[in-house]
Amino acid sequence: MAERERRASGAETSRGRTREREREPGSGPEQAAGHACERLAALITHPTEGVSAVRRTEDGWRVSVDVLEVARIPDTTSLLATYEVDLDERGELREYRRVRRYRRGAADDC
């Protein structure tokens, strides 16, 4: 019985270590989103507003970043854009592209 307990606890420990490796810094969606915002803002010199999507790809991450392109008064008429940012496994920028431009107050067509 003690042998079974040792095996079970050893199995849990090894599974726990596997989970820890999966959650290494820089490997999760939160880190990917942060890296995407930083890299994009440095290239396009527009402030990022937030992240609207994060998706795992075969070789990294694809992050949709919303950016303020033209600030206007009132704020609801400001122009925003959504950029798709592709990152590799280490969080380095591979590619970016603007996929949408819209007024802040405009609703998506449903």
C-alpha cells in the first residue's frame, strides 16, 4: 500500500512538473498579448487600446491588437484599427497587418 502511495505521489509530481513547463514565462496567452502590444506600438507609433483576441498557432501566437490611429473629439468619432500580430514561440514579432479600421462608436455588423 505504501508503494502505491509513493507511485501515485510520484506520478502527480511528474505531471505537476509537466504543467509547470507548459506555463514557463513567455509561453502563455497573457505574455503573448503583452509582447504583441509592445512590438506593434514600437513599429507603428500609435498607442494600443487593448487586445481583442489571442490564438495559438502551430508555430507561435496570433494576437488581434486594437490601436488608436486618429484621436478625435468627441472620443466616439476617433478612428481605431485592429492589427493581427504573429509571434513566434519566444514572443518575437514575425509579421503584422492591419485587418480592420473603424470609428470607436461604430458597432460591428451582426
